[in-house]
Amino acid sequence: PPVERLAYLAEFAAMQLDGLQHLVVVDSKAPVSFFAYPDKASDLVPEGCTVHVLADQAGDPAGALAALAEAVGAPADGATIQPAARPDLPSGPLTADAVCQAVGALLPEGAIVSDEGNTSGLFAAGHTAGAPAHDWMCLTGGAIGQGLPVALGAAVACPDRKVIALEADGSAMFTLQAWWTMAREDLDVVTIVFNNASYAVLNMELNRVGATEGGPKAKEMLDLSGPNLDFVSLAEGCGVPATRATTCEEFVEQLQAALAAKGPRVIEAIVPSII
């Protein structure tokens, strides 16, 4: 069925939830913002809305949902199905949006996506909504660096399914040793690194919380250039075949080849920052 993800930005998520009187939580927690913003509420539950925990993370979510459906007389075959639709393959200069468009156009059925694209991955949900059935694992907390280990774990748990990791460059640097394990265990993971040479999400959040008085040295801490990170060399040093794409045509060709192969692959996508 169609799944509408809550927006990353708190004000947009609040708009999605506005007007709700009851919020049923299943295998999750009540939504809060990623950061505490000046003069803004961190709790995204609308005022006056009652939160009902149907099943917590230690419970039986599937069983609880089945019991709820039976209790309210919900039909077993009346679910709204997401229409099948794929975007066209992109062409021209490579951007984060184009990378996500290509993923939506080529995503195989049964794939598992580990999404830690951060700002570069903001376009992914829209481009993949109509793709064949797949599982999507997104960032659940404010910390970064989980994307590659999560992809690794998914590949161990489901060796018969293709795993795709959408990985921001700064996040990849936290846990890129996962590539060595992927190579050692011959895990079927395609990692797409969005290389925009910046901790763009942190630059955005510093501005949003009003922390704009930092000097040049402080700002340099969020700049990933000088020297530029070479993810092809980093991946190959861990034993993973890797390529670099600077145009849409190059990226599409490399992604098609990686999806057709077995075992770990890394594609470094050189894209401009959207921030």
C-alpha cells in the first residue's frame, strides 16, 4: 500500500500531522524532530491528539494489526495499492535528484534499501514510490554512520535479495570499514555514495538552529574538500570493486552493471550540494 513518509524537516512533518485527533503507533515511537530548534516544539504530535501504542518494539506488530483489523471489521482485500510507475532514466549532468531518479527506474523487485543519503536522498522516496515491492530502511535517529552497517546486516539476513545503500559522503566516513566485511563475506550490496564534498545536512541544521557565528576554522570542519575524498580508492582498498560517475549516463551504466553482478560494489556519484 502507499506509504507517506514523514518529512525530515520538523515544520513539514508537523503540517502532515496537523489536524489529527488520534495517532496509532505500531512498532515505533511518537514522532519528534531530529534537533531542538529555538522557539519550536520538538514533539511533533499535534496539540490535543491522543497517542495510542498498539504494539511497541518488543511486541507483535503484525499480530496486533491483524487483531485490530478483525476488531473493526476491516476487509482483508480492500487495501489501496500503490500504482506501479517508474521514472524515466535521467540524462545530462549528474545531480542528487538524478541519482535517485535512476534508482527508482532500476530498483529490482525484492530489493532492500538502506537510506542514509541525508540531504542528497531527499528525492529518493518520490522516485521509488511506484517501483516494484521493496523494503526501505531509513535513518531513525539524528546520528549518522548507520547506513553501511545496516546494509551489511540486511545482506547477511537476506542473502537472496539485492541490497542498495544510499550513502552520504560524510556518513560513509564514519563506518566505511563495513566495505571490508562486505568483501570478506561476499555480500550482495551496492553502495551509492553521494559525494558533494560537504557535511551539507550539518551546515543546514546549524543555520536552522541559529548557530551562524562560527569563524572560518569552525566552518572548515564541515567541508570535506582539501583533500577531496576518493571513495573509489577507499572502497578498492577494502577489496570492493568501485567506479565513479560524473554524468547521468555514466551513473546509469554503472548502476545497471552493479545490479546485474553479485557481490559488493561501490559507485561514487559526484554531485553538487543542494544546500
